[in-house]
Amino acid sequence: LQLYNPSAPSSVIFVGVPDPSPRYQQYRVADFSPECDEKIATTPKKMFTFLCLGIICPRKNQLWTVQLFKKFAGKRNDVRLQIVGARFTRMYEMDYLEQVKAEIGADPRIEVYDVTENVDPYYQNADCLILTSLNEVTPMVISEAMSWGLPVISTNIAGIKEMFTNGVEGYHFAPGDDEHALQGMQHLCDNPLLRKRMSIAARARFEGFFDLDLMVESYRQLVLQVAPPVVLLDMDGALIDWDAKFLKVWAERAPLDRTKSYFMENCVPEDFRKEAMDIFLSSGFFEDLDPMEGALQAIHEMEEEGLKLYICSAPVKASKYCAQEKLNWIASTLGERWLDKTILCQDKTMVAGDILIDDKPYEFLSPGGKHTTATWKQIIFDAPYNRQMRLPRMFQWKDWRNFVYPMLGKRIPSELYSYSKDEADGRVLLDPFRRPNNISVPNQLRRNASFSSIHSGMSADDVQKQIDMLQHSDTPLNAEDLATIVSGSLSLVGDNSSDEESIYED
């Protein structure tokens, strides 16, 4: 902020770096006890290592680093300077490297190392970072050093003054200011208690501002503020326990097999079909349904965390009461303001969103069973009649975060996909290309307008394999995935028509 001084209200998200502590069981600043203070104060001096890490070039100004070190070190043999960053691809860098080597001369206390991807050993063996750059913004090397609990000695250019506080996590000074640079080197080298305090402060600064996980979360929060993802919430069978009300009224008047169909009238004997329909077509049926366990709390949490929620429900077309009773339920249970956040429609694929949480198998989400234009990805809320669908399957509302946030990334983690609770819990292992005998698979695959369109005529088995390969991934989400919100989804279109009439709700 100090660097660019924007006029609009602003905040800073610093570039984060991975925490190195999981890679090493014993961390360098783990012991903060008074006994440690006494031990530090009485332990004989060891070799003190200044680390200068970065491509050796005029911009990084390592020539001045060498000059400062030689002035500070004098005839001391308990200090050394390690310069990491020699690169041999550009002539001006090689010329500058020769100048640095000439300045070093035969001084054995100054070591020069080539560029390397493995910088951990250098951080692990260093006592402080020294950076004398003439041109930077917010150098990552400072963030990395503080992640290791290293105090920092640096020029105060650009955004560096915002990265750490002079006298707290280290010292910064103007380019060319030999006096203050040498003072900082002496304070850190010759005062072990001060060095320990600054080491602890540097680590705390990293944890509060520069941890990669914190950066990812900050970007997620920013996205939620400026472009909140849209989550569409189905009512019956997802937010609302529709089956519980029906079974209570049904009162075991005839056998019922809920695995047969999404449509309740097809789950009872043929002679009882009309009786089943009369129940949910009657006045008042949809008005006093109970919410699913944890559903209302989940809605509250989603709103609190910045998601944009809409109710998206398909009223039963044959019922003259259903649509109004749904609105009455929403007003009485969620509040009047939710009436403006409610979409009643027959074709949910026409509603724009990022995620749909719904118990309905996708072949019934649009009239005629043609799932054609959806921009959302579906989380299927588990029910006996939808277990032929291999989709990200949510079993209870308290787990919503485990599904919604991963699915806002580019790839959906494969562990979210399941046919059943047993498979999700690891009790049943399935071939990823397995398809139950009763699954309906369209004969064409389309990737919708959120991506470039793909049309291909292929067999049902080939389609299923394409679905698995495109939708499933064992690759863990990385920071880019988590920070990228996409609204694309895989859509299936086919000529196969449903054998069942879509007169049903949700």
C-alpha cells in the first residue's frame, strides 16, 4: 500500500511461500523457554552465517554485500558469507559474477554457489538473511527466510518496508548506507538473545502474512467478496425431508421400495399408484415439511462465509397447491427475504450457477431428460433412488464445506465421487469405470459453454469412460486450483427419453 498508495480502500495479499516446518521435525526456533535464553547467553560462539540468496546480478547488488561483509568481518574467523545464485546463461550476469569474485579475492570466509532449486539446506544453516538489492517489489526470499525464523537485513526499497518492521524482525536501511547496514550486522551477530527474539518475530510475521495457505485463503475470501459463487439449493429431498412426511401419511398401507425410482408413485405396487399420488397432490402436503437435519444451519454458515445462495425448486406440475405451498414454507422457515432468492422452474439447467445441491438424478433435471445447458456442477444429496449416479455425493449437511469448496476449483477430487455410503466410507471398492446395470447413459457428450464445446458420437461405455476421465482426478488441488473459481461443468445430452413422466417435484 505504501508503495502504490491507491486512493480507493485497499488491502494487501502478500505472495505466500510454503511452510518449511513440516519438512523438518525439529524447527530452529521451537524452544522459547527461559532456560533456552540462558543456554544461548552462555554457549560459546559458533560460526555465524550470513546468507545472500538470489541471482547474482547488478540488480541484486551482491558486490555491495561482499564489501559490507569484509568491512564488518575484519579479521574475525567466526563469521562467513554464503552467496547462492551464480547463473551462466546471460553475459551481463557472468560479467557481474566476475566482478563479485574479484572483490572476494582469496577470502575463505566468502563462499559462492550456483543457482539451485534446493535452497532448504542454505536456510537451515544460516543465521540471518542479507539482501542489498537496488530493485525489488516484495522479494520472496524475505518471506522464505522468515518462514525459517531468520532475521532479515535488507535495503528498504519498494515494498520491503511493508514486509517486516525495522528493529523487530530485522533491520532495513537505504541503499549505500554502510553505517546502518553494519550496525544491523553487528547487532545480530554479537547479541544472541536479540537474534533469538528477532527469529521468533520473523517466524510469527511469516505465519501472520506470508504462509502460502494464508494467501490461498485470502484470495478465496477476496473472490467471495467481489464475485461470490452461486450455490443453488434444491428443496424436497435435499433441504426438506419429503420422504419422511410421505411415509408418515402412507402408514405402511403397502410395500414400498424407494430404490426403484425417484418418483414415489413408481415405488409402490401398481394398484396403489393413485393412492401415493393423492398424498402429495393433496392440499397442505408441501407446507409443513420438516427440514433435513443440519440444513438450516448449513444455509446460515454458507451465507456467513460469503456464498450467494438461491432456492431452486421444481413444483409438481399436477399439483395446484405445490408452488404456493413451497413459497409459504420458505417464508415461514427461512424468512420473507428468501422469497426474492427463490427460483421455481421445471428446467434447472437453464438457471445459472456454480453448484447445484440436489437429490434428483440429472436425467430428470430438465424436461424430457436432456441435460443440455447447465453451467453448474451437481452435488447429489444421497437418497436410495439416486445411487446409480456416480457424482460428488453428500450424505449430511454438516459436511457441506468438504464438497462445495473443493468443487469450486478446476478439478473435482475423485474421492468425492461415490455410488453409496459404503463406498464413500471405504467399505466397498469399485472399478472407476464400473456402471450399475440400471444407469442411464446418454449417447453424446458435450462440454458446455463454460468450456469449448465437444460433441462426439460414441457408445454408452465410451461415454462413461470419457465422463470418468474428464470429471475424476486423483491429483490434489493446488493453490492455483483453490484460488480459481470456475462455473464450468460437464453436461450430458442424449436422445434417450425418460420412461417416466416429469410431473414430480424437485
